[in-house]
Amino acid sequence: MVPALIVFGITYVLLFTFQKLRPYIAIGSAVVFSVMCRFTLSDIWGAIDWNVLMMIAGTMGTVYLFIESKMPDLLADIIIDKVPNVKWAVVWLSLFAGIISAFVDNVATVLMIAPVALDIAKKLKINPVAMIISIAVSSNLQGAATLVGDTTSILLGGALDMTFLDFFWYKGAPGLFWVVQAGAVASAFILMWLFRKEKQPIESHNRTKVHDYFPTVLLLGTIVLLIVASFIPNKPAETNGYICMALMVIGVLRELIVKKNKTIIRDVFKEIDFFTLGLLAGLFVVIAGIEDKGVIDAISQLFLKLGNNKFVIYTVIVWASVLLSAFIDNIPYVATMLPVVMSLSSQLGMEPTLLAFGLLVGATLGGNLSPIGASANITGIGILRSEGHEVKTRDFMRIGVPFTLVAVLAGYILVWLFW
């Protein structure tokens, strides 16, 4: 375990220090853990979440077609017409991203909303970094709002045998959806404060004309099919990834056959961010390595030594989850911790709802503390990098830290009061 902790620590120090080399660092660390853990090729293949990678690649391709159709320009024009200044544009875009993310994967949400923010930034000639970061952290926040919002929500629903509607009202009390909305409202005030000086007026422009609505249909089809797929029992783990890839292929084939665009395959391939895909693939194997060496399990066992005070245990679970999820993937963490909170609840003679909900609030929102704590954050930074903007850790944390602390605090209080 000690060598695994050392390698894990070095990996994340390097990731924070050498941001332009992140995928190479992650893949290199993955190789080290593969040797340490004696992973076979089958183990490595199984550790990588191909569903997430296919969703990112497929949605990036569809989003490229969406951008080329000029629909983001039109949406940007509509928002410019409705809001008085940049501050309100950021707040409303972030809230809109959160609403979508409650029903669709966080990464897909960022990929869909980011082009609108980028277009607004280009029209106003301002730096889009803070806008994209705000959209990413808002997407992460709403992932815990519904059963289909995030993988961690699905894990929680399975452990507590929850239905889709249980996230709205559970055993006579308001469900997690309303807890998350309280966090969203509180964090919106944080964004208003952070962007209080961004009062550049937004003037009306001539609205862009869109002549091809098929890419928009593809993007909306992605959302609808992802929601429908969430209700299908016993579906393949990569179903969402297949949906995103299939719709991208449909869009490419239409461009190739109907519109005779001979360069479309090359153009779409160039738009897929392999930098981000490589970083995520390496991190998936790294997380599998520390799991194999018992690091996550050892951390979980610490909670069993806190005694019988419900409030203390609940508090430690929430805030330790926030801290840990800022640096390690929250999916294996939640999967490991759910049996622990179920056992703790049984020993304390209480329903598991309080500790389980506290775990989800802490683990889901904790990823917003760091730029590599959540896939949506990594994706947002990847989009900015492809546009020529390098995001420093301090730039991300200037927004992520206050946003996370306020949102978690709201959820922490409400979950305790309700449950």
C-alpha cells in the first residue's frame, strides 16, 4: 500500500505541475500501476471506462457538426438579446447547463453548452476561461439531482433500491433533487459575486441564420436517447457511449453522402480531443491500481473508528468525501463507501438514508475543488485548450473552491435537517 500511495501522490503532484503533459503523466502512471499490480491486458481494458470515453468522442463529433451548422451562433444571439451584461450571461448559462446535467451525463452537457459560451466570448472579445469553468462546475453539481444524472446517483439508487421519483420525494421527505437545487441557488450567488465586475454591456446583434437543423436534431436526439436509455433495465454498460457514437456516425455519413463533404471524416477526427481521452484513460487505470492495493478500502475503514455519534460520523463522511473526491475519481470511492455507510447505519440502528445521501452530496460535489476531480472539469479544460487557452490550477480553484464549499454546505445542512 505504501508504494502505491507514493506513486499516487507523485502522479497528482505532476498533473498539477505540468499541465501540458497531463495525458503522458497519467498514462505513464497507469503503466507503473499495471506493473505493480500485475494487471493483465484484460484488467487494463476493464479498468478503463469505455462508456465515458465513447460518450466524449461521439458527442465531440456531433458538437462539431452542431457548431458548423451555426446553431451556437444563433443561441448566443438569443442570450445576448435577453441579458444585460456578461455577469448575467455566465449565471444563466451555468444554470441552464445544470438543468440539462440533471438528466444527461455531465461531460455531454459541457460539450453541448460550451460552444454557446465560446461564441458569446468571441462576439464580446473576452476570455472564455471563467465562463467554461462555471459551466463545468454547475454540471457536476446537478449530477446528484436525479437517478440518471451521474454514475454515483445510479450507484446510490441501486444500494437503496430507489426509483427515479424517489430522488424528488423519498419516504415522506424532500429528496436529493431539492437538496441539490438549494445548492445550485446558493452557488449562483457565488457566481454573481465572482463576476460582479463583468458588467460589459451585451448589445443586440443581427441574428445568425441557420440553414441546416439536422445537427441540432442529432444533439437533441442524443439527449432524448440518453434519458430513454436510463430507464432500460439490464442494458450494456456502454449503452450511452454507443448512442453518442452512433449519432455522430449518422451525422458524418449524412455529410459524406447527402452533402458530398469529402473532408468531413478528417475534420471530425481533428475535433476529437485525444489529449482529454488519453488523460482520462490513464486515470481510470491509476484508480484501479490504488483500489487493488487497498488504498481506498483503508481510507474507508477509518470511518469505522469514529464511535457512535451520528452527527460526527455524518459530518466526517460528507467533508472527507469532498476532500477525497477532489483528487480521486468519485465512482470507485462511492462504490467502496456505500457498503461502509450501510454497515455503519446498521450498527447505529438507523436508516442508511442520512449517511448515504451525505456520501453522495460530498463525493459528487467534491470533484469541483480541483481541475482533475471530475470528468466534466477535464473536458471543459480540454475544450479551452483546443481554443488556445491554457487553464492554470489557480484559475480553476478561484471559481471551484467557493462554488463547492457553498453548494456542499447547503446540501450538508438540508440532508441533516430532512433525514
